[in-house]
Amino acid sequence: MITEQKLKSNVDFGLIAKKSSEERVLELLNKLLLYGSFFYVFCLSTSIITAYFFGYSIFTHYISDLGRKAVFPFSWSHDAFCVFAGLISVPVTFSFNKKLKVRYKNSKHSLLFSKIGLVSGVAGNLGLVFVGIFSLDRAGPGQIYHGISAFFAFSGIAVSIFFFSLNIVLSHECNLKKLGAYGLVVPLVLLFLYCVVVTPILEWLFYYSIIAFLLALDCYVFKNTH
């Protein structure tokens, strides 16, 4: 009996130790993803400031112009940042989907909304990777490669934010209602305005509205351990 109890105790201790080890690894991964997201924003902002000294302006130049060597001599850095951001955003999107499903009591259609948000988000993340690969200097005939990549990047991430936000707003227990309302309104309004009046500043505002939502959700997903 004593031997069986001791054996069981050792097994339980082993499982607890293994779980604790896995939790530490997951916590480290979450921190790396969170810091990676902020690192991308820092790099993007640094690129804008640096490009300013070469005549670049968010009022006269589009985001993709950072990937044109004739406009920004360090265009390769912008391309690399896009690839980096797209790659780290894939596991981030999966984390969003898992956290929103586990954390809250789901609404009737929230599982469907989460799946749509996940699929469109991953498509948008991969689109961002290809924006870096097919920059304006490597855009293909008629800039078709770059155009398709940018379309998937912007539309995929925008649709993902909309459905994740819809899931947040409709969930019965959720303390992110304000963020969900923001995700449902602000990016879509700016996207609509950009489609009506195609100007660089509206594209930048739309892009930063996306970044603001994702960083806020990043902080919640990767720092909230309750």
C-alpha cells in the first residue's frame, strides 16, 4: 500500500512538474510574441522617421512606398519587417482564437465567428509576408504580385478584426466590450473613407487603427493569466 501511494505521489509530482515546465515555455513564447509585436511597431515607426529625411511623408506617400528603393534607400528593411510581422502574427492569431474561446461563455454563433476570424487572420498574415517578398521593386507585371499580396494582407486582417470583435461584443462574459466596439467601427469606417477618397494619410490611419486593436488584444491575451 505504501509503495502504491508513493508511486502515485511520484507520478502526480511528475505530472505537476511537466505541466509547470510547459506553462513556463508557453509563458516565454507569449512574451516573445508580445515583444515581437511591439518591436514591429517600433521598426515601422523608425522607418517612417528615417524615410522622412529622404523626402518621405505619410501625407504624400503610401505604405508600400517604403518598399521602393527610389523613395527609401533602406527599403529592404521595410520588406524584412513585413515578413517578420506576418510570420509572428500567425501564432498570435491562433492565440487570439484560443483565448477568446476558452476565456468567455460563447454566444450562439461565436465559434463560427472565431473560425472566420482565424482563417481570415492567417490569410492576412501570410499576405503581409508576401507584401515584403513582392515589394514595389519586385511587384511583378503591372504590380500584380504586390497588389494581390496587399489585398490579402489588408482585407484578411480587417475581416479577422471584425469577426473577433463581433465575437467579443456578443460574448456573454467579456471585459473587452469597448475594444470589440472599436474593432467593429473604427477600422471599417477608415477603410470605407479610404476607398472613397484614396489618399496616403487615410491608408496610414486605417493601418494604425488595425495595429492599435491588435496591440491592445495582444496585451490582454499574453498578459492576462486569470
